[in-house]
Amino acid sequence: MPSAFAADDTIRIGYLTHRTGPFAPFAEADAFILDNANKALAGGLSIGGKKYKVEFVPRDDQSNPDRQSNLAAELINKEGIDLMLGQATIGPGIAQQCEVNGVPCITTMSPWQAWMFPMKGDPAKGFKNVFHFFWGIDDIANVYLDIWKDLKLPKVLGSAFENTLPGNAMGDLKMGMPGAFAKAGYKVVDIGKFSADTDDFSAQIQAFKKERVEIVTGLFAPPQWASFVKQSAQMGFKPKVMTIAKALLFPGGVQALGKSAHGMSTEIWWSPAYPFKSSLTGQTARQLADAYMASTKKEWTQPIGVMHALVEVGIAALKASGNPKDPQKVADAIRSMKQETVIGRLDFAGSGIKNVSKIRCVGGQWVIDAKGKLDIVVTHNGTAPEIPVQRKFELLGA
């Protein structure tokens, strides 16, 4: 059956993510996200008195920055996309291609500093065509400080960050999270970045034991964190709090830790407990998570909400542009956007950082119930009081 839409009545959206490779957990929900969006957009979009078909053009960068840049160029030059959506976890390659080629672009899934500064961006000036939403390093530091604020423990902190782009940005002793912790009165014990493929953390653990560290923090991939936890047990290191970025994001990585994961803490940037709903499908956060679990038979993960919100703001920008085929009008629509989404309001216009919207983050803790089921619950909401606390924080081993 021939399409009712002519070629110039079709909006093509590039969707470039890490489907495979080491960062694949961030894109685990891709098929569900796009299927959900396609159902919502099946009737097309009416913009400026004209009806458009919406077509997503997904690509897998395989977690490779060079491949990412090449695919972005291909989507722009060969596929003729009108808008680019993507993940910036491995770097700003998508945005760099879009900025040069004048294609409106929205990315997410990386601290905004790790997106802006490698492109030599200035928060006071921004860019012409490219936009990003996520939390900043300062936001996560504030979430962690919120988790620890009422603890009756010595303010001695063991810090360990991996030697990667996000690890170096977040773990910088002056500008990163350890610097924020030191300013808050913590003694920071840090013996330097560790290689992203290491499996030996004895030096860190020895240093932490010597300084009587009770709180451990840092950025680990799940396999490295599993090694750290195992070696800590072997060496008799039993901190009361472990608040870790990245390694504790995904149920799979946490499940591998077994019962030792109970009580480990991290930031939450989306969960079914969030009191927001989608502007695209009308689903609440809970309904979106439930739909994902029913469709995939997998546990919900935090990127579901964020990637759904990426599609939400992309569609909202196209609608607000008045002409989705005019790149300048689409970029201007994003620049002035304040949009309610399933992760809360995204505000590019009033964030104080050009071309960036921050997202809400709260403190959470993994709990294992009597049946061995894992769940992450909100324990601290000082950074976003509109998100309800689900249970009281517990020390490890309590």
C-alpha cells in the first residue's frame, strides 16, 4: 500500500546510541523506546497546518567514538535527517558533526561538563545547533552529600575514580566531586585514577584501611566494582557506606554482587517513583516502567525514562518550530524550550547554562527483599523535594 505522505512530508530523526559494546546497558531499552514512540506517532504530526510522517533512523555506534562520528556524518549527509537524537556517554562526537553541518541535535547520558568542555564550549555562549540535557558533576556531588549529611560517621572519605572521560571529569580532585566533598569538610583519601580494565584494588583498599575510611565513593564499571567488593571482603575492609556512580545504575551489574549489594547507594536520575508523566504518550513513570517490564521481561533501568524524555523533547521541538524542515527554527525551538517530561521539566531556556538543561537527581539505595528481589528506592530528596522518599537509609551491614 503506497504511503499517503510525500518525501517532503516525512520528518527523519537520527537516533544514534550505544546498542552494543561496553556502554550497551545505556541503550538496553532502545527497541522498546522506539516502538513506544512509533505507536504514539502512528498518525503523524500536524505542524504549521501541515501533516508529517515521523520516521526514526536508528544506528548503533558500538560504543566506539570514531564509529559514532562517522555514523553521525552518514545520517546527516546520506540519510538527510531533520533532527539528531543521541547518547553522549562516550563523548561529544554526535554534537560535533551536527554543529559543523547545521543540523539540530539533542543528546543526553553524560554529565553536561563532559559534553560541553571537550567541544571548547562556553556555558555563557553555548552553540548554534546542538543541545544536551543531563545532570552536572556538581549535582551528583550534592546528591551524595545529601545521602551522607545525617550519618554519625567520621568525615573520612575513600575516593576511587576510573581513568576514563567521565571518570576524569567527575574524579578531578579540584573541579570534580572530591573537590566538592573536601569543601564540605571531608578528608578525601585518593591515591589516583585506576585503569578502566584493572582487577586489582589492593592499593586503594590498603590506603582506605590505613585512614579508617567508613565511606567509599567513586566511579566504577560493574566488573571493576565487583572486584573491589570481593577484594574488600578478602582484606577485611568493611565500610559503613558505599556510594558509587555507574556500577550501581543497572540491575544486572547489581545482581552480580549478590547479597552484598543490599544497602549500597547511588544517584537516581529516574525511577518509577518519579511523579511525572510523558508529554508524548501520557504514561506516568510507573506505567512506562511497567510497560517496559511487560514487553521485555526485564527489570526497569534508569535510562528508560531519560531516553523516552529525549524523544519527548525532540518531538516537542519539531512541533514548536512551526516548520520541522527548517533547521534554524528547530534549533531555536529547543533553545527556548521548557517542557514537562516523564523525568520532570526540562528547561533549556532558564538553566543558566546555554544549550543545556539539567535533570533532577535524588539519592537512592539498593535493597534486597526476603525473596532475593533487588530494587532501588529513593532515600534522600534534598536535591529534588518533589520526588517522594520511599524508605529510610540504612548503613551497610545494619
